[in-house]
Amino acid sequence: MIDVREGATTPEDLTRLFVERANARDAEGMAALYAPDAVLAFPPGSATVGREAIRAVCERLLLHAELPFTLEPPLPTVRYGADLALTSTRSADDTGGRVQVVRREPDGTWLRIIDRPESKAGR
């Protein structure tokens, strides 16, 4: 099956696409924004590794999430060369900052490789 979903053409696109797909209750589409071997620091205090495990976390999240998710304004992106970047937002729900390391793929799209959705100290 060919995935016809929009790909992220900039690092900043990933947050918008994640929110759009979450609001559409599309856990598979949310997981598609992650590299196959990505690490998601969620639930808090744990690490979820791999796209399939991340999809399962997204499914559970959507079962309990109060929608719609709000698109949070991005903080400035920090780039390392042409293919790695650090993206972040301040959370609208006061859980702290959200940070992601993202990588440009050979086809030019960007995927999350490390994602820490909540980073408030002491959590």
C-alpha cells in the first residue's frame, strides 16, 4: 500500500502534521512522522522505541485525548548541517517544553528520530 499522506518538507512541518493527524484520530499517520527506529520519551519516565510501538502509544493517547489538540507556536529551529535539526515548542497545557531531534531522509522529507513531548523539570 502506498502512503499518500503529506510528508514534512521542513523540520517545522512535523509539529503541524502531528497535530492535524491527532485531530483526525489518525494514529498510523502520527506514527508515520517518526523514523522506523525512533525513540519517543512517552509515557513520561519511559522510552518507546520503533514506529510500531509509537503507533500503539498514539492509539492509546487518542483514546483518552481531549481534542482538538492546539497547534503550539514553534521556537526557533536549531540546525546541524543540512540533515539534522532540533525543533521545539512551549506547551499550551503547561507541561513544559516539547523537543524533537529530526532528520532529513534521502527523499528530502523530515522525520522525528527523538521526541520528548514533556520536559518540565521534576516530571
